[in-house]
Amino acid sequence: MLSLVLALVLAVAVILDGSSMFAAYRSAQDVALGAAQQAAFAYVGSNGNEGAALGAANTFVEGEGAELLSLDFHKAQTKWYEARVRVPAESFFFKFVPVLNRYLDQESTAVVRF
């Protein structure tokens, strides 16, 4: 009986933290795309000011509770911004496991061409 209860508690812990990591993964994709879009809009709106684009992307990412890891601007025939962000997962149990807590935060990269 005790082993059944422990197995059930373990299963609930894995499901909760797994769903939290998946939600952070989806959020990281959305935030990265939004940051790249905000940078592109700010760049075009400010007549080519890359500092304004970085500021707009950073403001957007911080407002979403994430961290902007990099924002790269590429000049070619088509200009594009590449944003990379990190979103923390709301972990309940895995944050206490030394091996698993390295994989909680989710990162994503998005590119917007304009």
C-alpha cells in the first residue's frame, strides 16, 4: 500500500513538472518570436536605429518574465533579426534534483525577416 502511494506521488510530481517544462517551452517560442518582431518594428520605425530595436526587444522580453540571451541583426538582401530567449519553468520538485534542475529553463530562437 505504501509503495502504491509513493508511486502515485512520484507520478503526480513528474506530470506537474513535465507540464510546467512544456508550458515554458511553448512560452519560449512565443517570446522569441515576439522579441524578434518587436526589434524589426522598432528598427523600421526608427529609420535603422539598432539601439532602439534592442531596447524594444529587451522591454518585451522582460515584460514576459523571460531573459533575452541574444539579439542578432543581419544585413543582406533581406534584413532579419534573430532573437534567443530563456524562459524559466515553474518547477515544484525537479528543482531539488541536482541532475534535472539543469534542464528546467527552456530556450528558443526565432527569426523575423523584413
